[in-house]
Amino acid sequence: MAVTLSGALVLATAVTGVILLGRDDGGTPAAPTTTTSAPAPVTTPTATATTSDEPDPDENPAVLVDQLNGVTVPVPEGWEKPKSSSSDVPTIRTVQSYDCPGGSSFCYHGTVTTHTARSAETDPKALAEADITTAADLAYEEDSLGRRNHGGITSHKVLKAGQLSVAGRVGYLVRWQVTTGKGPGGYVQSVAFPSSVGSGTPVIVRLVFDADVAELPLSLMDTITRGVRPLGDDGTSGGVGASISP
């Protein structure tokens, strides 16, 4: 009997201890403890760069791109787009250089450049007729660095002048044959026409070919001129430039 009572007392004490432990100091039941876990990190979707399937005409070796004036020029076989040149305008030229007849530098047999017309004049004929003198002087009289690489111009003759369609616009062309103090001389052409972009500021394309070079017939000068296209035209794919050969 004593054993039974003793066990009952122990059990009662344990139960009381459990009840007391479940209350706070004020005698009220303690609030259940909850565990708050940190929210899962939110992953922000990363924008995926989209690439265009359209070829970049600037990277096409068969096409010279003049973004400012909105035109492209075909690059003939055996010509290049130099990474640097004495002028700061879009340029193509024959790959091989040679010692200038004047002996002060090296020259190229063929060069084509594109320019924004700096004059207030907008008439293509007036622009081409005025520019041809500048183009000839820079090529065969004295270059931008003051060098007379061909001994200067002794005379010139007008070979061609007239209206034409270029890059989808009506333009004007003037072509000279120049005789120089040293060397065989050459041919210079200025073509002026309104740009197809912006306000239509006139563009001038200058072509310079040395004379007596079999790979540079005047027919190639005509072909390059016909190949000038407005930027964005299908011709910028390079089909025209790739087909041009001397």
C-alpha cells in the first residue's frame, strides 16, 4: 500500500511540474513559439540579347559604307578599305602601293572617296564643276600634307560632263584627264548628288585613277559610279561589289 501511495505522489508531482512548466510567470499559458524561415531568394529573369540575322554592311569587304551620307560604294577586286589613310573620309583604294614619281612618298594607282558637300550650293552641276579642281589638285598637284607626289599638274582636259542617276537621285558628273610634271598623269572624276537621308545634303564621290594602268580602265570608273547605292538598298549585301573586276 505504501509503495502504491509513493508512486501516486511521484506521478502527481510530475504532472504538476508539467503544468507549471507550461505557464509563464503570470500564470497564463505561454504562447507557442513559431520559427520564421528566411524567404527564398527571388531570381530576376535576365534579359537575353537578341541578334539580328541581317549582315552588317560595315563588315562586308565588298562594300564601303558611308553612314553619314547614307551611301555605299562597291569595292572592286584588288581594292581594299584601308583602316587608316591621309584623309578622314570613307575611302577605298588599290591594294598595292608604289613609289610616287615625285619620290617623296608612296602612292596608290586608284582611290575613291566620299564626302559631304561643304558649300552652301545645292545644285549638283555647280558642285561637281567646283569640286573637280579640288579633287585634281589633291590627287596630282599637292596633297593634304603639302607633297607634290606627281610633280604638279601641267594641263588638263575635260573628258566627260553631264547629268546622271546615282544612288536613286539625279546628280552630275565631271571627269578630267590630267597631265603631270612627273609620271603618266591620270584621270579624276567628281560626282555630286543629293543624299537620300536627312535633309538631302549633297554628297560628292571622287574617283582618281592613274593613267597607263591596265587594271584601271575608264569603264571601271563608270562601273563604280553605277554601283553607288543608298544605304539600306539590297545592293549593300555585296553582290555588286563582288562582281566588279578590272
